[in-house]
Amino acid sequence: MYRSLLQKPYQQQERILVPTERMKQEAAAYLDVDESRIVVWPRGVDTEMWHPVGPQEKQAYTAYPWYKGRPIAVYFGRVTDEKNIRPFLELELPDMHKVVIGDGNSKEAYKSRFKDTHFLGSKFGDDLASHIRWSDAFVFLSRHDTFGQVVNEAGASGVPTVAIKGTSGPGELIQHGINGILIDDESDLQNGLLSALNIDRKRCAEYVRSHYSWDTSAEIL
């Protein structure tokens, strides 16, 4: 009964917009709507805010006393269990700095347990964007995001993402070896990070900026 009530308003629409191909397939099945009426409409990324490191730009991490010049593996977003951050925090990365940017109900517990990770708290605007573009790899292991805008924000900055293959958001946004690395599961995270360090950052940024700009999104709409 509830499902039929939910389906009815959608079945009356000429077009239904969804962010990814997988969401299109799931929506068609759940709502009992022909796929031809469902349009994949990806979100755009602000390419003026999210951009690669510019000439003469100051390295964001030199302000921290713990920074020793090693590559930065970063997570940014809500710090909660549902984001599946724990495998990243548990990983031993002696040759990389592990950084978490953001806040959430798990932050204090994680911070007290994982002493080798640098928790920087919430950052916004240009300050956040600067920290991301000075990072070397973004870790996003969430299995439940329907899109994952942070993947494109990092990618537009020239920072590749390591994510899990088959997920509805990152699994579609990432072209393996171009703007990120897709791993089978969390156990392959370390290899994924090492592979991400070899990705051409310029090519990564160009791919995301050409496929997921707001101009592209507006043209689809």
C-alpha cells in the first residue's frame, strides 16, 4: 500500500531526474517507471573554488608542526560511522600523513583512539579547498552515498579518490586510473592509495572539470 502511494506521483511525471546511472535503474524498478522517462542529471562542481594548486600558492600544511613533507592522505566530510572511515584510520601508513577534515558524532572517539591521524576539525570555503588541493589522495569508502559530491570536488582540485568499486556514487564518478582508484574492498586500501599517488594530477583535474562542471550540468537540464 505504502509503495503504491509513493509510486503514484512519480508515475505521473514526464521526466524524473536522478544523479547516477545506478540510481536510474533502481528508481525504474522501485517506482515501476519506464527508464526512458528517467534522466541522469549529475551535479556540477564549482571549478572556481575547487581547482589545482596555483603558481606561488602557499602549501596549506606547512602551518602544522607535525607536517614532515610526506604525502597527505585525506578524508573530508562528516565524521560518522556511516561514512566507513574506520578502515582508513586503522591503516598503518608510515610514509604518509593521515588527515581528517570535518566534524561529526564519531570525531572525538576516533581522535582519542587513532593518535597517528591528524584531525583538523571543520573547514569551509577557500580554506577547505586549499587543504584539499594540497593533499595527494582522498579516501572515500562510503558504501551508501547516492552521488558523493566530495569526489568531484577533490578531483577538480587534481586530487584522485580511492573508493570502493560498485558503489552507486563514487563507483560511477571515478574513471579508474584517471581521477581515482577503485578497489574491491577495504582490505585493498593501502594498495589503492599507493596507486593513487601515481595518477597524473593535471589529467585528473581536466577530466572532472570537463565532465562535471556546472555548465555541463546545466546543459543536461
